[in-house]
Amino acid sequence: MRRADPHPYLADPARPRILAHRGFVPPGATSLAGPAPAAAAAPTATPAPFAENTHAAFLAAQHAGARYLESDGHLTRDGRVVLAHDSDLSRVAGDPRRIADVTHRELAAIMADRGGLLTLSEALEAFPEACFNLDVKAAGAAEPMGRAVAHHAHRVLLTSFSDRWRRTALRAAARVPGTERPATSPGRGALVRILAAVALGGGTGSRPILARAFAGLDALQIPERQGAIRVLTPRLLAAAHRHGVEVHVWTVNDPARMRALVDLGVDGIVTDRTDLAVAEFGRPR
């Protein structure tokens, strides 16, 4: 059954939702370095070059028209949740160390000329109008991420490839008095159960299985395909929508493909090319 009211994170009826993947690093800048075009600049932007998942990248995403900012949480050696995709600094900074092995101060110094490091709490405060789509990327980050987002739960979706980490973060948020739960999207295990339930069909016997599979979820955030396996199907879309669950597809950078997915019924597009998505669908109202 479709739930009566969506989570506040998904209350805006405008479609599609454009989720800026790791913020936005415009053409002319790479994810590692390079100048950002003037069109992506904002009055308070950190000077280019800049990297993904930084203050500058989120400013660029907002300037391009994104309301939803996607990012990932890791834990530094001294226990600070920072926004970064990789578990180490090799790709972004040419430094082989893991984020878990450096302090917040060391990491801030490394990222100072790459767009500006943000802790999760800093990001939530710096972008008060944004909705955050946050992936728990390390076991140790789950509990502090949940606590950090608790008072912002109306504009946060928590997810992870690990359902255990995701649930740990959700439980941590729920333990903060006077808060509601963040929205959430399943990890690998829960998604496999959903796909299996959908494959059983829509018969009477499968309905309770489908209801249990979708219970407690607000969105499915999935690739179109995983290798040779097609993940997104019309049947999956229909089942998700019957249960009040949105479907967001990652990572889609071609406007024609974005349009085809939205025409199919997809609710959200996770993209590196916020500029192209906004040009295709318009700025959110």
C-alpha cells in the first residue's frame, strides 16, 4: 500500500529530483584540479582548482541549480565525520594514506587548496536550504553520522552499501530526543531482497513479501544495470511506487538518457552533470 505522506525529504512534488553527485565539479575543472568556469563561481566560493565533495563543489552544485547534494561520510583518526568519497587520499591528493589514519587538521590542510574540507556538521550548517543524500562509507562513521543529522532529519537521506551501517546510523539518529528519523534507501542486502520479491510477481502470496521488503524505505537508489544484470525494470518501478517508495537512478550524465529514465517513471537522477540536468528539466521551483 502507498503510504499517505512521504518523508519531508521527499515532500516536494516537483520531478525529477536532481541529486548532485559529490557536489558539482564543472567542465574545465577535473575532480582533482583545474580551473572552474566563471559560471560556476559563487561570491563565497573557494578559489579553483577544487575537488568533489568540497565546500566549493557544493557551492557550484547549488549555483547550477541543485537542491539535493549527494556525498559520503568517513571518519578521521580523531573521530570527525568528513565528507569524502574514497577511503584514502590517493586519487584526490596523491597521498596514499587512509582518511581513517589522518587527523581532521591534517586533512583540512591537504584540502585547503582543493576546495575546502567539510565535516558533516559544517556542511549541514553551511547549506541550510539543501537536502543531503549521505552514504555511510565506514563502519566507524555510522553512529556519529546518525547523531550529526538527527536535528536535520527532515532534509537528510541516509544510505550505505552496508545495511548494517545504515541501520546503525538510523538508530543513532533516533536516540537523539525530539527528532524524527531521516529518510533512507536500502543497502545491497535489502535491495537483493526487494529484487527477489519483485521477481516473484504480483500474486496474492507475494504481496506480504513485497510489503516487508519495502517497509521502512523512502527511496530506492540504484544503477540501471549491474554488469549484465538489469536492475531497473518497469516492474520494479511499479512495485516501488505502489509502496510509496521513490526510485532514483545513478550515475547518469547524458541528458537523453536522463529524459528516457524520467519518461519511464524514475523520480530522481543522480548525476555528475547538474548543469545538463538542470538545462534539461529546469531549476527546482
